[in-house]
Amino acid sequence: MTESKTTANVATLAPPVLILLGPPGAGKGTQARMLEKRYGLVQLSTGDLLRAAVAEGSEAGKAADKVMKSGGLVSDEIVIAILRDRLSDPDTAKGVILDGFPRTTVQAEALDELLAESGQKIDAAISLEVDDEAMVHRIAGRYTCGECGEGYHDSFKKPKVDGVCDVCGASNMKRRSDDNAETVAERLAAYHKQTAPLITYYEQRGALQRIDAMGSIDEIATTVSRAVAEATRK
Ligand SMILES: [Zn+2]
């Protein structure tokens, strides 16, 4: 009796499956953590999935391990098999946020097929949208104190005394070498090129939610929450 009831519930309330898209620096990690906390969703990133499957020694994990040890790229079939295993784990019952998969429309199609097996679908592909020029300015301007790690910015958060940390008084500020304007612009261009087909794919299926990711973390979180709540109500 109880068993059939549970089955009915699962069938009618398929857990939400979300995809989070956004270029480096758009705050994807922060928003994913917020969604985990607020909705009990589990973030599944491709790298973590592969590592966990290999460690677990599942059939798909063993196949992935073999490919990675030979220096090859793990096939879509293997990733899908790992994802299938993972989506049956009880901790994903409230839904998942996919990060880093799919990357191509072929993968997106394979994912749709996988989800269809259990009557699921992508409820929302959330695209964190940034203003590229402002993004370059934002990322290229940041630096941190080499001693205590306090973060600063050329425009938004200058220390009281130029080059001297407000917190600990040290004067060895550090910049990440890959945070220069040219590299950031290249990263953004690569992101757009890779993601454009996916954006179109989910737009055509009515699942795309564009979110302005240039506001404050809290503003973005509010908009993302609203989009998720709306998408999971359907
Ligand atoms: Zn400091």
C-alpha cells in the first residue's frame, strides 16, 4: 500500500533538473551553493561526477578510469551512464543542478533522452548573462593581499593607502596572472562561442532563463530563485 503511494508521488513530482550556464566570473558557484541551501538541490559537476564514479568503481567509473589513464577524453556515453547512476542516488531526490554538462547540443540531446527514461526533463537552463566589457573591467581590476588574502579592486575597493593592506598592513599585493584584460576577454569569447548553440537549443525548447548577472550577489540570487521556483512549479 505504502509502496504504491510512494511510486505515484515520485511519478507526479519528478525532481527538478536545472542547468547553470555562465562565463567564469559570473558567480556560478555562488548561485549554485545558494540553490543547494535554499532548495536542497545537489550540484553535479562533470569533474566531480567522474572522480566519484572512478573512486566508487562502478562499471561506468571503471570505463572512465581506463580512458582517462590512457590520456583520452571520456565519451558522452560514459558520462551519461555515470549521470544515470548518480541521478538514482537518494540525495538527488530534491533535484540537481548540472554544471559543465552538457557542453554541446549532441550532449544536450543525449541528456534529454536520459531524462525522458524517467519522465524527467530539463526544467530550466539558467544563463547568467554578463556585459563582457564590464566583466573584463571587474575581473582584470582585482587583486589580493599576499599576506592575509583580503581582496581589493582598482576601481571598486582600493586600500586606504595605495599598495598597503587595510587589514594587516602588508604591502605585497598579488594579481593572478590569468586575470589580465586580454586573457579575460579571450575566456569570455571562448565561453560565448562554446555556449551559443546550447543557448539556442534550450531557448527553442522554452527552457532558457536569461538572468542579468551584473548586479549584486543578492540581487542575482533573488532573480535566480524566482526563475527556479517558477520552473519547478510547472
Ligand atoms: Zn593583508
